[in-house]
Amino acid sequence: MNATAAFDPWSPAFVTDPYPAYAALREAGRVHWFEPTRQYLIPHHADVSALLRERRLGRTYQHRYTHEEFGRTAPPPEHEPFHILNDHGMLDLEPPDHTRIRRLVSKAFTPRTVERLKPYVEKLAGELVAGLVADGGGDLLTDVAEPLPVAVIAEMLGIPEADRPLLRPWSAAICGMYELNPPAETARAAVRASVEFTEYLRGLMAERRKNPTDTDLVSALIAAHDENDDRLTGQELISTCVLLLNAGHEATVNSTVNGWWALFQHPEQLAALRADHTLIPGAVEELMRYDTPLQLFERWVLDDIEVAGVTLPRGSEVALLFGSANHDPAVFTDPARLDLTRADNPHISFSAGIHYCIGAPLARIELAASMRALLTQAPALRPAAEPSRKPNFVIRGLEGLSVEL
């Protein structure tokens, strides 16, 4: 049987548990052509890790080629608001633009800056969990997992508290476009959200230009845009803020609920964690490996490259299977086993190379803070119902996670 037959990202059964299909892909080889998305699937950890660092691949090709030169068709004109917003963020840029923007943004994510946020993150996590406990339970997704990282990144950027409920729906609509072959309605929703998010940020930036503060990232990025030789354009400024807001919470939200559902399904591991809170840092890493929040990352082939004797031609696209790489037995002993004491855990849930997640240190602080608060304040936390998985494949999460005390 063709190894890709089990790889069906639109099947609810596959989305529920893609890991057996990944095992079949790894067993069958290192490179697989997948006709429905016209991509080369890369399932092995060593190849995914190497190709994330490979400069013959890129998140974009437009710094070197037109659509026609690259053998690609330009996106439909009606999708333009989404692509203007998405394509000017550093995640979808290559050097030199990527280097310039990342250097400016990274000043806000130094270890010292992130460490200074730790008391705020821990206090907020404690308050959110206290609310869940006071209610006798609730939805871990909406009561703790979502509001914590959204509030933290919004606080960093200086988004007023009253406006923060707007952020998650905009983010969810935009992230729908990162799925494989998204349907027309998903594209329409992403375009609407892109327009609304852009207009909101234009207004916020106009206000910050008139009344800057010395505490928020929007003001700092505007200052970089207005004063430095290496500056952000107006569109780069907007796109950077949207990227930080989206990437600053999306994976953390899903890692929290995916992780707790995995713990509930492995009571012996949860019991060990409850008995020894020093396991929390390792638990954060293992839970991100065990059920990877971002299952797939795409790259364009900018120049012909050979992988395992297969030539990937310029103009083609590769799908780097993070979820498969994180379950590769060549790297992880007994990868299907959840082991919170796993000592050697080189997972790639935060990517690698020049596009390594700039917010990884902050995400780790958030995940550890919410876990510690839940273990401390709700030591008998348990699921109240079987959760439903979101139908998405690329961004892996739950519709909700009902819990009781």
C-alpha cells in the first residue's frame, strides 16, 4: 500500500491520532510525494531538523523570484488583504528583511526582559486558576489556557484590556489559512479578520505616535520605525504586531489543553507530577513533544536540493512533519510513551534555524506557570467529559476541555 494512503489530514480519524500514519511514513522512506497538496512530505527528525536550517529552502520565494518565474500562480486578488498582512511578517520573510525585523523585535524578547515578565505571568495564572476553582470547575481552554497568553502578549504590546476579546477571534480566523487547502469560507473569514485587525492596529499606532509610552512594544517598534536606519515600514510594523499576537498565544493555548488531556490519559504520569513539582520544566518539554501543537511547517524549494536520493526541484514545496519528527524512534526512545522524566528531548516544536520561535522562552514560562497553579490550587483536577478535537490538522488543539475538581 502507498505509504501516503494513511496520511489524510482531512479525516477526523487521522486528526484524532495522526501518529500511527507518521510511523508508516517513516518506515516507508524519507521523502513522499503527496498529490492532494502537491508537496513532498518529510517525516524523519534528522531531515526535518536539517531542512529547517537549509538556506536552499525558504518561507517565501518572492525575494528572489516572481510567481511566474517560480512556476506558481499568484493568490486570488480577493485574498490580497490576508497576504499583505501575512507576507510582511518575519515568519514569512527571508534575509535580509527577516534579519532586520527579527533584530528589532528580539530586543523585546531578551532573557532578561522575559524573566522580568515572570512575576506577572505567575500572578495572572494564579488568579485565573483561582477563578476556575471558585466556580468548581469549567472549561480549561476558555478559563485558563486562552486568557493567560493572550493577556501576556497583549500586555507586552500595550493592547488596552477592553480590546483584548477582539484578538482571539481575529487570530483564529487568520490561522485558518495555514491549514492544507483551506476552503473558500475559511479564506473569506481570514480576509475579513485581516482587514479588521489591520484597521484596529492602524488606529492603535496612530494613538501611540501621539502618546508613546516607555513600557509597551508597539511604542518601541514605532520608535524603531521612525528613528533608526534599520527601521520597520508601516506594513511591517502592523504585520509584526499581528504575528506576535497570533504566534504569542496560539501554540501556548493548544499546548496547555493538549498537554492536560495527555496527562489525564496517563494517570501515573500525572500522579508523579503532582507528587514532585520539580518535574514541571521537563513536563512542559515532553508534553510539547508528545502531542505537538504545530504539526506541519512548509518551505519552498528555492534551488534544487537532493534528499535521500530524491531531487526536490526548484519551485516545489516541502511539508516538514513536526509531529512525526517528534515521534521518531531514531531520536526518542519509545516515542509513543509519555515520559515526564525524559532526559534527552530535542523536540522541534519551536522550529529551528533562523525561524526558531522568538517567543519560546516566554511560552515556557507561561506553560510552567499555568501548570504549577493548577497542580497547587486544583490537585484533584479531572476531566468532566471527553473533549472534541478541532477539525484542524496543522494547528492541533481541542474545542474545549471541561474539568471538575
